[in-house]
Amino acid sequence: MTTVPGTAPMQGERIGLKHGAGGRAMRRLITETLARGLLTPMQNGIGLAAMDDGAAIPLGDAWLVVTTDSHVVHPVFFPGGDIGRLAISGTVNDLAMMGATEPLGLTSAVIVEEGYRTVDLERIQRSMVEACHEAGATIVTGDTKVMGRGELDGVVINTTGVGLAQRVVPDAGLRAGDRIILTGSVGDHGIALMARRHGLELDADLVSDVAPLNALVRRALFAVDLGITAMKDPTRGGLASALHEMAEKSSVGMVIHEPAVPMKPAVRAAAEVLGLDPLQIANEGKAVIGVRPEAAAAVLAACRAHPLGREAAVIGECISEHPGRVILDTGIGRRLLVEAEGELLPRIC
């Protein structure tokens, strides 16, 4: 998204859930209000103006990558994970999407509501430890606050991650001809939370995909030399939002082949029952990777060799026409893939 520093703020508007949901509404809130006056591009490196998954600061022959995220998932415990696993995985994944696949350290700030059960907090803490072990990461510092009863809905976790990258991979590096690889099935996280949140009795085993992806991404990066041009994890706003943001920033169009997009039958069926588009639903264990055509086979093979990437597929390609547009080829026709204004399922990340 191109934003001129000094653009008029959102005068007269009130904040809604859509403004924190990863779509166009959230990007507008950030660029026109929260980041107003702070969007001057860095002379060297990647800063706030790039609106990427983190910042990249030159450090000798490498890059220091920094990212931060807050987690307010509801329910706190869901099939396949909880807010603790989500907090660690989300931050590790944001580092990995910029090329920093070996975290130097994480911070953890936990805000808890008065009256919250200690047994639940201990369960969350165990999940954070387990996710750190999976990712090869360590929490090196943190903070704790307690809010009064009714001033907070249970627990909120903020995590910051720091890592080194030999080469930064932005989300804006796509070029015409690049192939788009998706590392696995879409919609798992959002649909699993939706079913648990509303007590839906669906005849399917719906489980979140939340997981740290840094080992998978490391394999993909090692498989080719400079063949990967862009990466992004399709969290809030789902695959549709991630593709739109990458296409817009890179000034390319995209053609996505819908039959090639991995999707579990249970997720597809549940989405149809609920009237939701799986391409707009959040994921917490998938990556979108842009690669040069000659590197696609090697990157795909590297992804499929990792347990979290067995369903990886080439789902589309970049074109020079229609910059910023994402075209969905359904197999019987073509239409524009719509990016949701806000998250269809709020408070899932």
C-alpha cells in the first residue's frame, strides 16, 4: 500500500472490529492514524513505511530483523492449540517470512484479568515452552500486568521477536513470471475456532494449523540461491488478503488457480455451511512464497519434504497486467478475488 506521510487521519470515525482484522480497514487505520508522521522510508533497511511483517536493520554483513505482535484469541483454548502456542508461533513466523529463521530471542508480555484461573495460565505457559522448543527459540525477557475484573477479557499476550537474516525477503519483491507456492491447506485455523466458539456440531475433525514455520522456511531458502522473491503468512484476512497485499506492493497482477489451492474437505464443507469463503479465513501455520519460475520445483520439493509442508502446491503466477489485482481462475471461468474489508471471524489471532 502506498501512503503519503501526512495524509488526513480518519476524522469522525469510530474504531470497529474490522480495523484490527488484517484487511484494508486495518491498513488504513495504521497508515492514516497510528503511524501518522512515522512513515518516512528508511535509507537502509526496511521500516514501518514498508508495512511488512517486521523491520530489517543492516548489521554488518547481515540484517537484524525485529517483529512484534499482540494476541487476543477467543476462545483461549481451541482444537490444536491455545493463545500461548499462537503467540510464539506467530512471532517466529513473522521473523521467518523476512528470512530470519533462527530467532535470537523473544519477549513475552502477559496481561491477565483479575480472577483468571492459575491452572489455565499454567497451561498457556506450558504451550509457550513447547512451541519455543519446536522453533528453537527462547524467551529472554518479559513483563506481567494484572487488570481489574471486567477490564480485560481473560488474557492478552504480546510477543516480540529478534533474529538475524543473511538476506532479507520482503513481501514486495514479486516480479512478472514468478510462481506462487502455498505451503498447505487454507482455512484450518479460522474454521476450527469458529466451530469451537459457537459450539457448532459439525461432522468433521476441525483442528487449527497453528505451528512455527521457521524450519520449513529455512529448507525452502536453502533449496535455491536468490530464487525466493517474496514471502508472507496468510493470517488475518486469510490467503486473499495476503495475495492482495503482495500484488499491490509489488505492482504485479496475479492469476490464482482455485483447484490448485489445498483445502481440507472438512474445512470446505464447514465453510459452505457457514457461508464463508475459506480464502478469506485466517491461517496460523501456512506461508505464501513467491519464487522465480526456474526455482519453483526445488522450493516445492523442499517444502514437501517437511512435515508442515506436505500439502504444498504451486497455486498461481504473477503477471505484468492488472497490477494489484488478484484473478481467481475457477477452472470454468475467471473472476476477481475479493479481499474482505475486515476479518470475517474477529479475535482469532
